[in-house]
Amino acid sequence: MIRLVKWLLGALALATGGLVAFTWRTARKVEVALPPHGRFLDIAGTRLHYVEAGEGPPILLIHGLGGQLLNFAGDGLAPLGRDHRVIALDRPGSGYSTRPFTASAALGAQAATVAGFIRALGLQRPLVVGHSLGGALALALALDHPDSVGGLALLAPLTRVQDRVPAPFRRLVVRSRILRLIMAWTIATPLAIRHREEALDTVFGPDRVPRDFPMGNGGLLSLRPSAFFGASTDLVAINRDLPGLVARFGSIKVPVGILFGTADRVLDHAANGIAMRDVLPDLDLELIEGAGHMIPVTAPDRTLAFIRRMAKRVASAGR
């Protein structure tokens, strides 16, 4: 019996070591292929990675759950840099931005960090563009730090407490930090590779996944253990602040616009988009018929036109 227990423990240790080695090698290959190419700024213990281009009125781009700043990369949004100072940010704990192990991932805490980032860069009330969870963060920023925001351009934003987590994201619901860390360095990367088609079908569908998404838009970065840990930490923290934020949406004073795909498989466009008219009568709402969730990638022309329109509203409001 003792010999059997020793054998099982040895087999478990060997399997765990193999998973850790595989995860480390995979992460290393991804980081060599897609290294950080921006600047870093320390805000209250969080090291934020960002890129910027252009000059003019500022626009801040904030990605969603499990994403990173390359979600906004490509030729589609590049024209913004012709007449705006455009900054794309890796949210705390995402991409190449760090977050202290015990730090809160609640929307209010992230908003405080982003507000500090805005002040540190000297941005004057930027138009904040938030995709998905980044939309909820943009709303929290406008509510808790109104002097930091000139307007909101929200792309398929999370604006309501969700009753269920879409299937591909259920593996992220890990409430223990320690278990989350163990999973990140053992089974998370192999599972992400095994279920990548299912996840991409939900996140992109019914739109096609662009062929250059793994490299051009940083999709491969989701295979790093830090990506799993950060996304899981974000997901389990969402509802700490969101109910209270929802109750305050009507007090937002800056221009707000929402762009949503009507076939979004991650967030319901009616509940998270159309329903916002009830609390924001001046909402600029635009729907893309038949589009999915990743509209910054799959509908760059519509996204660009929408952001430009909201930038003009912000400029007009500031006169």
C-alpha cells in the first residue's frame, strides 16, 4: 500500500512537472514572438504597459476580458493617429501589465489605477474607448473619476450583471487565488489550446476569426499563464462593483455612445446596449446587424467611424 502511494505521488509529481515545463516553454515562445513593444509606467504598485501614437485630442483604448492592447492593432484604427493622440493600454494584470498578487481587480480599483495613469500622462479628459469588460471599466471611470473623462465610446460593453458565464469562460471561474495560480501553471494552457476553436467561435461568431489574429491582434498572448490568472481574477471580481455602478449610470454627464453587434454571442446587445437608453436618454446607440462581439477586429471601419463621431461630440461638449 505504501509503495502504491509513493508510486502515485511520484506519477503526480512527474505529470505536474511536465505540465509546468510545457506551460513555461509555450509562454516563452509566445513572448519571443510577441514581446512588449510599448512603454511602462508604474501606478501605485501596478506596472502598466501602453503604446501611443499621434498628436491632438487624446483617445484612450481599453480592451476587454482576456484581451490586451493588440486587440486594437491593425490598419483599421490607425487613421485615428492622424489627428488624435491615441493611447492603447494593457489593463492591470493583462497583456504585459502587472498587478500585485493580492491587489483587488474590482472595477473601482481598476478605475482608480487608470485614473492615475491618465493623470500621469497629462491627458486632458480623453475620450475613453472601452471594449466589453473595458466598457464597464470606462463607465466606472466616468462615475468615480469624472474629471478624468471627456466622453465614452463603448464597444459591445458589459453594462449589466450577467446571470450566466458563457461556456468558454467558465474555466476562469476560480475563486481561490492559490488554486488559480496552480491552474495557470499546469492545466490552463493545454486546455486553452484544446478548446481554442470553441472559445474563438463564441468570442468572434458569427464573424470569422481573422487569419492574422494570433499574431496581428495578439491572440497567442492568451496562452501565457499570466493571461489565465489575470482573466480569472477579473472575472470573479466583476460583480463586486457592477451592481452599484449600474444604479448610478444615470448620473453620467459626459457624452456616451455604444456600438454593438446584434449577433453578439458573449453579451446580449439588447440588455447591455439598447436598455442603456432608459438611463441615458442622450445615448448615441449604433447597431451592426449580424456582427459578433469582437467588432474592433472584425468591423474596423464601423468602429473607426463611431469613435470619430464620439470624438467630435466630446470636442463640441468642451466648447
